[in-house]
Amino acid sequence: MFLLDAHVDTITRLMEKEQELYDNDGHLSLKHLEGFKSAVIIFAIFLHKEKNKDIGLFKKFNEVYDFLKKQIKINSSTVSLAKSARHIEQLAARYKVVAVPAIEEGAILEGRMDNLYKADEMGIRYITLTWNFPNEIGEPSKLNGGGLTLFGKDVLREMNKLGVFADVSHLSEAGFWDVYKLSDKPFIASHSNAKALCNHHRNLTDDQLRAIGEKNGCVGVNFCNAFLTEWETSDKPSGANIDDVCRQVDHMLKMAGEDCVGIGSDFDGITETPAGLENASKLHVLYDTFKVRYGNDLSDKIFYHNFMRVLNNNI
């Protein structure tokens, strides 16, 4: 069984808590991944813009990136760092875990194109253009904000040239459509769900899901309870379960297409997970559920091949 999880917040959490990648008290560790033949994990380096503004966001980003490299060195027999999209599948044939770095929060670039070039050289494969605050690139869904700024449009064009994905999770709807119009490469929503099933600002409309499919991108189903379901009744208390994840995937497959839906768990970036998906070691339960629901081939697409296709096509 192979896994490609397009979004975990594990590495920032580990650095803050001074814990280790091999074993920790979070949602994802190397021990949790031992049941997979190979796992490609996109480690999103997230920084809270307001909490880190006095330090310098790009400087702090480098510190977290160095921590990721240190953890990989400690566990070098098991995990390797992929600094190029073309090498990810080659490494997956040799290592239990392939770590792929990404940026969550475009403010980390500090409005400087040279920082984008540096991030690309470090192997950053996507940039989540905004988080929950406006930045130099655009505005977030949380504020129902406006579209991309002039710098945002320039940086998007340059990302397309470099093969660095635009990630529209957290981006305003106006910003989303700017990315759709301006991007000549596939783009992704690394960790978002369907608004038709759960009306949260972080989720995507059916038109947005169809647009991602039209661009041959991919959307990763997010395990955050608040993005999965609005249900809160006497027979189903607040919270979510694997059935709710499947309902989201059902809908996203219909809207985006069977080649454009994957896993974007948001592990270690969320406080509560669906019942039955308490950590990454439980993902085999979801995979087995998918096999019954979708068959082996489509389950393998969702768990691995769809996001891998996008990575390979953006070289």
C-alpha cells in the first residue's frame, strides 16, 4: 500500500514541541507509517504571520527547513528528502518515507521574488498562497477577501515557470479565480473539502472543484471535523467519522473527476480528527473502506497516484 499525503503540519509542530519525527505524540510519525510500502509526505512548513513577524518570516522558515533536514539525517535509513519532483518516485522505490517540503502561508516570501527562487532551490514543491491573514500575495477565505495582488499575479506566473504549485487552500474565492485564469499549469487545493456538504469558508464550491479538475490539478480531502460535516443531532453528536470522509470524497470525485482527488489530511494542523482516523497509522482503515467503496484502482489513485501524476506533470 502506497500513500501520498499532500499536507501535514507535522514538522513545524515538532520543532515547536522539541519532539522527534520517528516517534512523537502527534498525528504523524515515522512509526505511524511503518504499515506502508512507501509513503510520500508533503511537509508543509507553516508559520503564523503575526506571531513571527518580529523574527523575520523567511529567516524562521529556514530554521524550520533546517530542522526538517536534521530529522531526515537522524532517520536517513528510512526517510529521504526530495528536492526535485522528478526524483520523488525514484526515492519512493528505495525509501519507506519520502519527505517533500512545501510552504503554507505565502507571507513567508516577504513580498520578495528572490525568496521564491531560494525556496525553489530548496525543493519547495508548492506554496499555499495565503493562510488566514492578508499578505503580499492576496487575501484569505476567512475574510471573504479580494483577489491576488499585483505581486501575487507576478509570483504566480513565476511559480508556473519554476514548477512550484499554487495551492489555493485558504485563498479567497476571488483569489481562486485569479489563479484559475492566470495559471497555465495545474494548481491544487492541498487540504480542502466540498462546500456543498459542509458550508465552511475553507471549503470549495462545486464550480471550484470542477475548475481544479479542468486544470488537471488535485484536491486533497481534509480530515478536520469542522470541514467534513455540519451535523450535530441527538443521534450523531458533534464530530465526524470515516463515513463523513467518504461522503466528501464521493462528492469531490463527481465534481473534479476520479483523476483529481487525493489525500490532504492536515494531520498535526488540526485539533480533532474523525473517529477511526486518530493518527496516520489508522489510514489503512480508510484505504480498506475505499477499496470496498471504489475498488482497488480508484483507491490507489486517491491514496497515491493522483497527486503523484500532478507532481510529475509540473516538472
